[in-house]
Amino acid sequence: MLPGSGSRSGSRSGSQPHPPPAPYCPVLSTAPPVPPSTHPTATLPVTAHTVAVVPIDTLNYLPSPFILPTLPPGLPTADTTHHVHQPTHPESAAVAFQAARNPAVAAAAEAAGMASSSSNVVGVHYRVGKKIGEGSFGVIFEGTNLLNNTQVAIKFEPRKSDAPQLRDEYRTYKILVGCPGIPNVYYFGQEGLHNILVIDLLGPSLEDLFDHCGRRFSTKTVVMVAKQMLSRVQTIHEKNLIYRDIKPDNFLIGRPNTKAQNVIHVVDFGMAKQYRDPKTKQHIPYRERKSLSGTARYMSINTHLGREQSRRDDLEALGHVFMYFLRGGLPWQGLKAATNKQKYEKIGEKKQTTALKDLCEGFPDEFTKYLSYVRNLGFEDTPDYDYLRDLFTKALQNTGEVEDGEYDWMKLNNGKGWEAPRQSQSQGHREPVNASAADLKGPALGGQRASRTPVPLDRLNADLPQPGAVRQSQSHLTSQPG
């Protein structure tokens, strides 16, 4: 979905210092071994398998095709991330190599039980824990980085699905690296019949918190949430991308008892797309008769009409989410039809015939102004994000409340917060699809630590998505009731 980048090369002259060397990764080569004097890393033993160590250009961090050869036992490999890798042993040689150089790593690895072949280690040094969510494209597990004992989220998808997404999602995370509210990405690779992606483990989604709060947020909470969500989408747009799947399930707060515990993060970039050239800023052309992409409940009217999406469509979908939080539901939910195609058409028709004054009745006028503004943007127009944020600031001022950072979910359980009843359970990082209220209240929403206990191998295999899985519809719609 995102265009690949080619390698770049260049040289420096004069007295200018050389740039730092690029990361290294072992690949199979028919060339003679590289002399030790030409390579900054430790000399590798010469074996029957000729291995050359070559740099990976940071703009070409996903070589394709790439198959790591089976190396002789005992040959150390470079400890690299962000590359395609197929480890042949749960006890990775790279982890052992790191442990040999760092006693602290060795102690952490031993405490984590690395020596056990049933630890389900993937991606060199990530141990798979319990399943915490699934969607139409894959399954997500808790995990542990065995090098530093920190918790991560590990996403699996079948390599032979009709439209694999994790590679594109990984590329998007790399484009957005360092941006506020974007989780860190640590690894993309292949394990057996699956692609895997390793990112930060976060807290519950806004959909989960909405359910905890009785499926209604106060105006103050919606305003504070709206300003954060708008800023995240603005960041994505400034990186030349549109998100195309705005929904509460894809916005997560941070883990409890951390500085980011009420910072809203965006996850699941499998449907993100460039809307303009990063260098020339040339906008993509307007087209019609496009297949639907996104979640029908929240997508823009233009998306229903088959029009190419741009920045305006992300913002309109946000507006529908804001009204969902305020109202507790939307007028086009629960519509029945014989087929999904007919249902999506009904939803689109209902959106077009529902007047904004009726949709926003009983709530600050600024929400009506927001939706009116974004629905009247042109295809290539640059939205005025500051104006939209100011609308929400005025909405809160007009209610006489203060933007104090206290969200509705912080008041639950006599002020102890949403996580108080389940401190002993594992923290949620969920991507619910067709989730019932009972599902949303389940143990996956609990406390502060991911499980340290690896799941049995047969249980892990049962939880993984099966090869040959296909999307739930040809129109790239993520499944969502009503």
C-alpha cells in the first residue's frame, strides 16, 4: 500500500567526518568472505556456508525477497531488529550472544526461563504470552522482550492471507517514529506461516473505556478526547498519510501508572495510504467508483459514495466518533438488510438524510460547526486543525467546565480508575471485532503487567490465525456491528 523506497549511496570528501555506519544484517552470499579489516564488527568464523555481512540502507529496511539461511550451530548472528527473520530455534543465538556480553541481560533471560524450548520465542527475543485480542486480519498477543524484560504486543497474520497488512503497517510506523501518541515498533518478520509485528503494549481502547463508563462520555471528556484524537490525525496527515479506518477501537490510552496513561495513541495502520508525494507534495487524483475502506458506522458520506478518500474523510469520521461518544449511539446503527452491501448502502443513505442539527441536538453548537466544516472541505483542501481544536475549547468554556485532564474513566471505582478491580490481571491492548459487552468487560482489560508465563505451544497454535484467511469483505471494511 505504501510505495517502497530504493537504496541511496553517496560519498564525502575533504575533512568532513564519515557518517555512522548503517546497521548490519547477515545474508547469504556467494561472494568470498569479507576481510576482517573492512568490517567494524567482530570477525565471524569461516564455515562451509559463506556468509557476508552487508549494511541495510535505512530507506530499504525491508529487503524482498529475503530468506535467512540455516546457519551452522554456534554461529553468532548480529542482534538486529526491523528486518525479516526466520529463527530456527526458540533459544536464539542472538539472545545468547547478547547475554554473553551483558550479565544483566543474562540474568533477565535466565529469570524469564529462556532455556525452556517451550517458551515460544519469536523475532529473535520476544516470548509470546496470552492472547489479548483479534480482528478480521489477525491475532494479537502479549509478549515479553527477553533482553530487557519489558512487555510488548505481538501481532500475527497469516502470510497467505489475500491481502497481508503487517508489512505496510510496519512501514507506516517507521514513517511516524517518534511522533506523540504513536507506539514504538520493534520488529517485523516471519515466523513459520505467519507475519509478526512487535510494538508497544498499551492500555484499553476508547471503545473499551466507553463501555466501562456506561456507554456515554461527558461533554468534558469528549472535548478532551477529541482534541487529542484530532492532533493524532493531524500528525498522520503531516506525514503525507491518511488513516482511513477511524474508530474508537483503534485509539488506545497508555498503560496504567505511566506518564502516558491518559495519552491517546493510534494503532492499526494496515489501511493507511499516502495521499500526496512526500517530496513534491503532489496530491493523489480524485477518483470515483472506489471500493469501501474503513468501518461503515463512522466512515464519511463521500466514502459511502465511492469517492477517493483524502484528509477530509478522516476528519468527518472523527466527527461521527465524537457524536457516538456524546449520544451513546448513532442514528444509523442497527439497520437491517439482506446483505452487507445493502446494509452499507442503508447506512450511507441514513447519514445523508440525517440533518446535522438533529444529529447534534442537545450538545454544544461547536460539534455541529465541526461536522459542517469538515463535510464542506474540498478533496485536496488542507484542514484548519487549529480552528477545529479551538471549537472544542470554546465548547468546554461554554459549559463552564475546565480542561483539567480528568477523564470519566478516572472517576470509576470511587476514583480508583478503570483498572482498580483487576490489578492482578493482564493489561488490555485490544482490537475488538464484533465484541459483546461481556467481551469488553473481560479480564483482558486488567492491571499493570503482561503475563510472564508463556502459553503452551499447542494453545498458541490453536489461537493463531489460519493460513489462507481472507478479509471479511471484498470492500476492505473492518467488521463492526451496525
